[in-house]
Amino acid sequence: AQAPVLSANASSVTKGNSLNIVCTLSAETSSVTWYRIVKGGTTEQAIITVGLSGGSCISVPSTPPDGLVVTCGTLEYGCTIPSLSTSEDGDVWRCAVPLLGVNTYSNSLRINVTISPLITDIRSVEVARGDTATIVCDIAGTFAYPRWDDGTNTIYVAEGTSIFNPSTTDSRWARSSDTKNLIISSIEDISPLITDIRSVEVARGDTATIVCDIAGTFVNPMWDDGTNTIYVAEGTSIFNPSTTDSRWARSSDTKNLIISSIEDSDAGTYRCSIITPIIDRYTARLNVIEQTGIRLNPGNLWY
């Protein structure tokens, strides 16, 4: 006779469902014993021994433990593990039969218990500007502290923590008391961040103000030529001396670009960009035109 073969009706089982394992024999036997090693343990324990007697399936102990359901057959013995829990994930089972007075063991079978789905529902939310938004994430079971991000790589708060990312959020952001939902108070318009940027036509010698309307409290956007020539980086008021001069400045709210004493070489493309905490950008065209009228003094007074 050969060693028994252990198989199951599924490679993994969702939490709460049952799993049926079968010990297939190559020859009839007087009994089959089921063994288990609990997850993380090293000791294999005999759980129950079963055998046919007078056409009936007799077990020792007579009442199977843990709600197990055992069956007997000529060459197949079954054991159904009911309502599996996550604590049983990783348990290892074997069956054994006595051959010539020595137990002959089957292959091992590891129990794989899954939870599906963990997140059972997440809903879109429509909130008026200035109000508080609660974005609900219904998570099955006792799981807490999920990660919140923008759907790509911009993380707002990592899994397992209540500390929000200061580079992508502010003090308005919080978890709900059960840690699962996301709460944002005093809602602002954040999409698009840059709501408007206009092309400008300015006479030579005048001052150009290129407006970049950014919603919310974002400040100090980056200004460049639409490609790789940076005039002023995001988050600073110090202009690039290799691409600008003293005529260039930010507006008092830091959002707009001001160029005084416009020259013909200033004509071209200007781009306003926000990279942190979200990427958004728009471009504008500065056109320099001829000043019209008669100059009456050395200043910029024209008639």
C-alpha cells in the first residue's frame, strides 16, 4: 500500500466558509487519523481518528472537536472544517493510516483563509465650499487606519498611522473617530488649482503683470518658459539670475509674475506651475507692442 494523498476542494477559502479535505487511500484501512499543526506552532497534534465499523463511521473522540464533520469511505475519508476564521490561516493538516503497525503520513496541506473584500464600499462626496467633507470607507471587520491617497502616488496619510503627510495636507485633514473615514474641513476648490491664466499684450517700456489665479491658499508657483527654462522655482521668491534680471518680481500675494520696463526680448511663453501637493499648470503668451503717442518727459507719460 502507498501513502495516502491529501487534497482539498479549494486552494483558499473566504473567511466564514468551510473547507473540505479528503484523504485518499490506495488500499482499505482500519482507521484514518487527522493531524494538525497550528499556525506558528511546531507540534503536530492528532485531532481525531475515524474508521468503519459495521458499516458505520466511528470516531475517537465520539464527538468531533471544533465542529469538524468527518466521513468514512472504503478508499476516501473526509474532514470538513466549518466556518474558517483568520486565526486558522496557515494551519497545516495531514492524514495518516496504520501500515504494518506504523503510521504512514500523507502530504501536508496548508489552510489559506482570505477576507474578500476588505473594503466593502467607498462613495463619492459632493460638498459645498467651506463645509466639511466626510469621505466614507466601509471596511469589514476590525481593520483600522487605512491609507488615503489620490489614486496614484500622492499619499495623504499612510496605513497604520494618524499622522498626515504635511507636504500634501494641512491641519484641516483628519481621520474619523473609528480611524476609517477621511474628514476634510473648510473645503476649498482644489481642482483645478490654477483656474485661469491670461495672455498679456504690453507696450515696450511698460509693466506686464501675468496673472495666475490659484484657488485656495497655495502660493509661490513656479514660473518658466513652458519647457525647461526656469525663471523662479516653486516655493521661493528668489529669481534665477541666469534667466531674469532685477525687473522681474512676484506680486504681493506671490502668485502673479510682474516684469517692469518691458523689452522686445521679454515676448514669449510663460507657464505657471504647481507641483506640490498636486501637479497643475497653464501657459500664457506675452506680446510686446509699440508704444503709441508722444513722449512729453523722460518718464512713462504718453499722450
